[in-house]
Amino acid sequence: PHSRLARYRVGRIAEEAGHLDEALAAYREAATLSPGWSYPWLRSGLVLRRLGRLEEALTAMREAHAREPGNRRVRANLGSLLAENGLAQEARTVLRQLVRDHPVSLHGWYNLALLELQAGDRQAAAAAAEQAAALRTLTAAEREQVRRLREAVAGAD
């Protein structure tokens, strides 16, 4: 099967099984078959991050963002990868734009809080963590994740 969806599904199955090189190859083929589609680039970026290839992961996430700049998941992961690659100011810009455009983005608020905490701005980190905590649609697991984030921010004195 050589349709974009078939190759993408092969990539997802391989990724879930831990066969990351195979997943990456399938995602790259899906991207070739459908050049404007962001998801193969998003998944490639996530796989490359898992492989520790952060610069390549950032390049893939930038490709996903170029194809679908409004995608919340792409933007949250782009912000996170920018920070991991030492590009804190660009990460901050991406994440702030994300939460401005999508104030219910848990990943946006969460990643912004982590970034601000790493930058030493406890007040900004606390504000972002409080925004995450105020979201009404959190699952129990997400509430626990936000609770731990708030504790980390409070303990950063």
C-alpha cells in the first residue's frame, strides 16, 4: 500500500511498537506522497525527539508548522523543541501566540510554564500554571500533571 494514509498508519504502528527507524521511514514516505500534509512531519519530529536527534526533530516540526501553522499540537511541540534546542525566546513567542489563539490549550500553558520556570521567571511560570489549572476540561491524569507542575513552580524559590 502506497497511499499517504497507509504509509502514515504503518508509521504509527511501527512507532507504537518501538520500531522508530521504520516509523521514520514510513512517515517520510507519507510526507513525500502528500507534501502539504503536516501530520507525517509532526510524527517524524516526535520520533526524532525520542531518538535524541533534537536538531532534526526541530527541522521536522518546523516543516509541520509551515504546512499547518494553526495546529495546536504542532505549535505546542514546536515551542517545546525550540526550548530543547536552546531557542528560548522563539519558543516563548510560539507558546504565547498559541495560548493567545487557543486559551484552552493545556499543552500550550503547560509548556509555557515549564519554559518560564527554566528561564527563572517564577511569576510568569506560576501565571501559566494557574491558567492550565483553570481549564475545565482536564482529565484526572491531566489534573495530576498540572498539580505537579504547580508544586514545581511553588518549590522553585
